[in-house]
Amino acid sequence: MDPEAPSRVTVIRPASRLPRLDVGELWHYRELLWTLVWRDVSVRYKQTFLGIAWAILVPAFTALIYVVIFGKFANFPAGDTPYPSLVVAGVLPMQYFASALTLASLSLLSNLPLVTKVYFPRTLLPLAGVAVPLVDFVIGLPVLLFLMAKYHTWPHGLKIFTAPLFMLLAVVTVLGIGLLLSAVNVRYRDVRYMIPIFLQVLPLLSGVMFAVDQIPEKWQWILSLNPMTTVISGWRWAVLDASAPHPGQVAVGVAVALALFVVGLAVFRSSEPRFADTI
């Protein structure tokens, strides 16, 4: 053994119950995180006829249904933005959130042998669940780019560079909720039945089918308690040159997202020592 080779000292101590991420430990296990993400990505569309094309077809079909039902029949408000572009720009972040929430919430049970037999930071599992759907999100972007070209809804100025920040807000939000629900799901298996019900109403509560700035102001503030409303409104503003979200409502959405992350991490860390015994 090379005496000059770097060594890692392992200190065994009780798990911290504080809402704190050990970034150094997560970085040390970064290869495991990559392996988990690559495993889920590689098997996501395995043995399917259309394969990765589903990452484009799912948001395209969903947006088509929304355009026909809510745009043509219900006549939902879209402001100055062409309705198809408005809907697709909302569907893509919402599809990411729905997939990430499902994977992160069920991540501990889906990796039961790892949780019970091998030591590693358990937060890697929800983190991998949140990272995997980002691949689908990127693959689905051509649908939005096609509509942006068709309706000439290109962004102007430097606002396009804020688009990743709004997606980062979605990642923080879903990671916080995923940490919370994955910890709860270890003890109470109702989570897998609760998530589909929650995801059915979430698009309506996030402004996917309408422009948030076109509804009464009091309802705008109520919807701002949902961080995904800020994500979708900000994303549309950044990539479609739509109406800018209200700064106060953005602040509310960011505050709620951070609160969800802190609460989710706190519950996860406090429950972590009992995962192997309870699961």
C-alpha cells in the first residue's frame, strides 16, 4: 500500500437528526449516485416498442388533450401567449415533478436490499429518484422548441438564463416532498395510493392549463403557496416571453419550497436510523 495514497477515515457515530445534508459524504458516494441514476435510466424504457420516444410522446399527448379540452371547449385564459405553447411549457415541468415525486417517494422500498444490507447515505435514493426524470425532461424539450418556432414565441433578452433557476426550484420542491414521503412510506404504505390522487389535481392548482396572471389576484396569491405555480409561471416567462410572475408571489413560492425541503430532510434524518428495522 502506498503510504502517500489518500485515506478516508470513517467515524462511527449516531446519525444526525438535524435537517442537514452531509455534502462531503454525498460527494464521496457520487459514483453510487451515478450508478443508481444510470440503472434507472437504462431500464426505464427497456422492452418497450417505442423506447425513449415515450419521453416525447407522453408530454405531447397530454398537451394535445389539454389544448382540445381546456383551450377549445373550456376556453381557459392564456393571455398573449399562444395556447399550445403555454400548455406545453407547463406540461413539461409538471411531468418532471410527477415522475420525480413518484420515484423519490418509493425509492426506499424499491431498493430494499440496499437499505437493509449495505451502508451508504440513504438520501442518495430520493436524490437519484429526483435526478432520473431530468433526462425525460431534456428529451421532451424538442416538443416545446417546435411550438416556439411555429408560433414565434422566442424569449428576448437575458431572461432565458433564469430558466434553469426555476427548474432548480422544482428540484428542491420535489426533493423535499420526496424525502418526507419516502420516510413516511417506510412505516405507512398508504403513500403509493395517495400520490396518484394528489397528482391528478396538481396541474389545476399549478396553472398548467391557464395563464396564472389572467385569473383574479386573490387566487394568484393562493396558488403561489404551491411552488410549482412559481416554477411554471417563471419557466413560461423565461422561455416564451410570457408575462413576468409577480415578485411577491415568487418569494412566497420559494419560501414554501425551502420550508418543504427543510421539513422533509428533518423527518428523513430523524427516521433514518430505523429504516432497516421498520422496512
